[in-house]
Amino acid sequence: MSIISILDIIFGKINLQSKFEQDFLKELFDLLPSIRGRFNFCNFERYSKYNELTFRRHFSKFFDWLAFNFTLIELALTKPNSACLAIIDASFISKSGKKTFGLDIFWSGCASKAKKGLEISCLALAEIKTGLIWTLDVTQTPSGLAKKGKNLEEYSRIDFYIEQIFDCLAYLKNTHYIIADGYYAKTKMFNAMLSINKYLITKLRSDANMKYLFDRAKNPDAHGNTKYDGKVNWKNVDLKKWIEIGNHPKFGHILIYTQELYAVYFQRKLKVLKTTENYF
């Protein structure tokens, strides 16, 4: 199927009625993979039938890229309403100068340190059956936001990431789990996901303060109102208190255990997974 025929299907589903806008987008998508040099309006004019002013005028208009991306993802799924996971992560882009919008100090994973530049927050969908991943939405992180956001009333970067998820909520109806790295393991994030009936899959700190829940079914004669059965020692985990799920489906030497624990910092119960390696 050609790009033009795919675009015609998408335009029909998102109800894009402007013929001129359809022709421009077809030209743009045909142009982007083939252009050489910088991606700016002056260079677009060199390779296109449209002039620089036409590109500037169209790029200044609103276009529902979120609906466009989701419709494209729907066409790529193995079946309609296929179960998907949502994945959110931020990406650092180096940028010098002083006038660019969003210029701030962001964490660079490649450099393993905070650097001056730009950041984009990407929300993607992954089909569970095939493991294929598609980008749903990309939003630039504005500058000047609080980095920590310890005060729940303070608007921080984590609030901005949550807002991005909320903006895409209409396209996450068949998605119940949102995956993020350890940075997103924040009280605000847990509360926000619960408010929209979603579950956050993330990574906790290696020294996370977790407690075993007291099993009264196994200790019916216990007195008092005991809630917990000791703190988890992550350096020497007592696997007898954990439930063995089995071997990893792809890496057979990895054993997976699970247990419901109380997270002191987050003041809530969390279902925790732990892995151990066994080569014998």
C-alpha cells in the first residue's frame, strides 16, 4: 500500500475535508524521507512544488497530530482494539544559544548528567501480542518548571508529564498499564494514574523502604492490630516470603518472584516483582 493511499484512509477517518490541506500533507510526507540537508522552510522550497510562504502558513495552522498518529497506529495493529501498553519517557536534545523556547537544564541519559538543552516527552503505544511500538504523542518540555516538585501544590515537570497523559486519555481506552522508568515513581504519578483507573509499572529505588504485610491467615493466634511483618532487606531478601512466578519466558536463567508490600514513602500497597539469576 502506497503512502498516498494510507494518507487517504487516515484523512477519511479523522474527517479532514480541506482538499488543499490534504494535498499539502501528501507533499510533505513525500518530501520528508527524500530531502537532503537541513529541515527548514527554505530547504523545503528547493525540493517541493510549494514555496516557503506556503510551508510557513500551513505550519502555523493547527493540525490534530494526535488523532492522525492514533489512526495510523490502528491501521498497524494486528486486530482492532488490540491490547496495548503505554510507555512514557523523556529524551534530551543538545542545544546552544539563549533564545530557543524550552532551553533549560535537563537530564541526559547518554551523558549520565544534567546538561543545557531541550527535552521532549514521548508517549508511545506497544502492542502486547507483537511487541511492536509506535509513537502516539511528542511534546516539548517547557523551561522553568520545578524539577523536584516536593510541594504537592507546586507545578513541576512530573505534573507536565501527567498532563500529557491526560491529554491523550481519549486514545488510551484499551490501555490499562503505563510503563515508565524510576524517575516517574512519584506520589503525584501514582495518585494521577489511580484517578483515571490506570496502573503504573515502574522501577523503585534499590534501597526502597518496604514492609511485608502481616498474614493473619497464617498467624490466627496473633494478638493486637499488627499490620506489618518486618522490613524488606534488599541486600539479603528472604525469598521464602515471596511467591515464585517461574522462569522468564525469554531468559530462562532468570527467576521471577512477586509479593504485595507496603511502601512507606508512598504510603500505599504495591505489587512488587523481584528477579534472581540461576545458571544451574
